[in-house]
Amino acid sequence: MSGQEMKTRVEEDVLCSFCGCLCDDLVVEIEGNKVKNVRHACRLGASKLMGHERIRTPMIRKNGKLEEVSYQEAYDRAAQILVNAKRPLLYGWASTVCEAQKKGILLTEMVGGILDSTATVCHGPSILGIEERGLSGATLGQIKNRADLIVFWGCNPAEAHPKHGLRYSTNVCGFFTPEGRKGRKVLVVDVRQTRTAKNADKFIMIATGSDFEVLSALRMFVAGKGEFVPEKVGGVPKEELFEAADMMKAAKFGAFFFGLGITHSRGRSKNVGNALALIAELNAHTKFVVMPMRGHYNVAGIGQVAAWETGFPMSIDFSRGTAYFNPGETAACDVLSREDTDAVMVVASDPASNFPRGIVENLAKVPVIQIDPYENPTTLLAEVVIPSAIAGVECEGTAYRMDGLALRMKKLVNSPHPSDEGVLNGIIESVKKLRGTEAEAKAPNEASA
Amino acid sequence: MISGRTLAQGAWCESKMCDDFTKAASLCFLSEGDFKALNLSGGRNVLVKSAYGRVVMAPRIDKGLPPGMIFMAMGPWANSLVGPDTGGCGTPQFKGIEVDLEPTDEPVMDVRSMFTNLRGAKT
Ligand code: SF4
């Protein structure tokens, strides 16, 4: 490589494509065509941007072994699997950009399949709860500038969204919150003492699976009906809950963040509904907003794109020729556990790791197509593996932050691989070609009949 | 049993085929009391069983955990214990699963071995 190419350049205001915080203050040093150093990112973001071992070429499984093929061969094979399937499932979509998500929805509609996102094993219940109850929302910027009470319920940003506190919530100094952490109160509710809980002014440890009851007790206190609350709820003495409710009512601007502690435990979407009701009722006393702590950097994006393209946020079944949404029936885990799908395409995600084992066993029974920059356990089950460029590092695109703000991801270096959007376009063209040849093959018979 | 993100698991989660991911995601955290009661010191592993499956993990103490509760990093090991039912909302119950624990000398499976029994998982 020449000296010119090895020159280091510095990109500022780079977005991090790891978690839903979508931090946009990273400084990346690039040497030649390689990311050399990442500043201002947390450990999760730095690890992502610095890069890991990649899938190098497209592969198709032949006699049990993955063998290298060209991109075109991989597109054709993927198209063949999807066209031949009665009800393919096209799953993932959280760690890619909106442009690719849009193509994914188009492809799903073309092949009459089901589109589902990783939200269904994450904040799916939040989306259902929000649909039922509505949400009093705000941007993270408003929270930074105004919130004097931060509540973290069933979430652990210290490990899952490490810069959340520094940029948006507990520790950041804002316009009306110039003192940062000193001027704010932090309340943490969880079933274990997390790292986040250690930074709290008040930590309430509740029994596993008691979120619904504890939220109901708080609603009683907020409504002034504390005398009906039992002495202990979810293992927590009544007085402690009274204090927590008081703390919330006394805030000038409260922000309630919740995580998978609520959505993954007993009650799931009903827990979320109850939390949203509590926040709605608090608004009779003060200003309170609520937000799910979205995990993957663009899991909010697939919800948005799917909603504007189909009317539904996830678990969308096109097999009837029109969009149909019924999680519990059309979600990825449901169709796989019923063995109601005969091919799965996985884009930017790893269901083999993230689904319950029994469901993974069913996934292994059907042909799997994987589009991803990295090898992961899903690769071990895949028939077709198509490597793609990393969005936000090797190609640009749009992503939605957890508060619904659309931000533009930058391209920092070149990639030998096409973007997810490029790969999906390739498969769409192959599907058209295949359908065209099928139609041509049928046409003479029809003419003679 | 509850499962969730840890910093180490997150940092390796796009490099899942390496040993560091196995090390980060195959840990089972227990309260100090439970760790002692199960006699897990001396590098022994712990066998965790639920109604849906079994898995061997490396035990660690987490002082933030109450007795009777274990925490695992999300991933294939923890998911060996999770059932498929979504309760009508599309999401399996990943947290609040009843499990039994016992010390074991069985080794922790690495990520590839976790999938070798499944079709096609050969490379
Ligand atoms: S908090 Fe999230 S978005 Fe921000 S740097 Fe860390 S991983 Fe990236």
C-alpha cells in the first residue's frame, strides 16, 4: 500500500450502529481503508466499529458443507428457495438500515411470506402495549434538557446502553438541568441489583414476575387510594412504594424508561400496558414521559418502515395476498414452533442464538438463507450464506433512534461486499427472473389448451 | 432464572464463533449463599435444568442477586432453558423460568458444539 493510502483521516460525528441510543458523537480514525481507532464510544460500540472476523464470500451448502459460490449463484439459490416455499419467513431487520428494510418488505410481499423483526423477541410486547394504551412520549433531547427524575424499570443501561446516562438521561447537563446528575433523582426498579441500580438514589428490588402488581400498587398511590394497597406487594413493603410514588409525583418532569425486565417476564404486554397507564395517570399531577429502551440500533426503524409500508409494525403475514398482523399467530417464534413455515431468510440477526432451543430445532429443519456480515450460530444451520457490508461503517443509510428520531448513518470505509439493500435487490431480480421463466414455461401449454 | 445483556456478552455478540463469546455467554451468576450451598467452588461447573432443557455453565457469584435467583447472559446457553410458548403475544418468556441446579463435572459446551446435533451444522 502506498504512503498516500495509509494516511490517517479522522471522521467526526460518526453514528454508532450498535444499540438504540444511536450515539452520534463518535470520532473515528481511519488508516487507509481500515478503522484504526474509535473515540467516545462505549465498549459495545467500539467493539462493533473496530470490526470482527467476517464472512468472506457467499456460500451454498452442498453435501453438508458450505462451499464458496458467486453472488449471482447465491441470489439465484435464495430466490429458488423463497419462490418454492409455501410460507417463507423473512426475519431479522433490526441491525440494518431502513433502505434495506424497505426492500425486505417488498420481497416478502412478492413471495407471499411473513415478515418479522427481532422486536418480537424483545420489545414486541411493548409495541402491543403501546397500541392498546398509547404512549406519552418525548425525544431524548427533551429528556436531557428537562427531566429531573429518571426511572429505569427492568432495564440495565449500564451494560446494555452504556452511554445513555451520559448523553440523554441521568448524568448529562441540559438547558434546564445544568447540574447534571446532582440536579436529578434516579429511581431504579429491578429484580436484581444491577450496575444501573448502584447509581440510583432509590433502588427497589421486586420479586421476579411481580412487575404488574407493583405497577398497580403505584397507580393506587398516585390515585390517592393507598389505603387499599396490601402491606407488601412483590416483596416490597407498602411504605417503600408510597415513597416511590411520591417521588414520581414530586418530579417536575419525569422520564420512565423500561426494558426487557418487563417485556420478557410474566405479564409481558400487560406489564407494559400497566406501566403506560401509570405514566398517563401521573400526567394528572406533573409532566411524565415514557420510552422503551430499544436494543438494536435500528429495531425502531423496522417498526417505522413496516408501519408506513404495511400498516403494521412487525409479524406481518402476506400469505393471504394482503398484510395480516396477529402476533401470537404470525410472530416468528409462533410460526416456527408450529412448524408453519417451510423456509426462513434471516437478515442481520441470529435467531439460532436468540430463540428458545426448541424453536431453533425447528429452524434447523427448514432451508435457511442468511444475509449478514458476520458468521454466527445461524450460519451453522444455513443453506445459503450471503455476506454483506456493515451499515454505518461500510455503507450509509437511515436509522431510527429509540425515541423515533431518524438519523443518517455514514459510510467510513469501502467494502468488498454489497450492502444488505444490494443483496436484497439481487434476490428480488432473481425472483423476477425465476417467475418470468416459470410464466414462459407455462405460457405455451396455456396457448395449446 | 432470568437472562439479559452483559457488557462482555454485548462486546462479543458480533463475533459469536470465538472463544471469548463462549466465555462471556456461558456464565451462570448466583448469589453468594447459593454458590456456597451448592458447593461450587474449586472450578466445578453447574448443571441447570428447566422443564424445557438442560445446560452446563460456569458458575460465578453476583452479589447483586437475591438468593434463589440466577442470572445468565442472553444467548444459546440460556435459551436452552426457555420454552417456546409466546402466550399469544409473539414473545417467549425469557425471564422468570423455574430451574434446578446441581454441581457437575461435565464441561461447558463451546458455541459450535451447541449446534452440532442440529441439521447441517457441520462446518
Ligand atoms: S451507548 Fe449504544 S449507541 Fe452509544 S456508543 Fe454505546 S453501543 Fe453505541
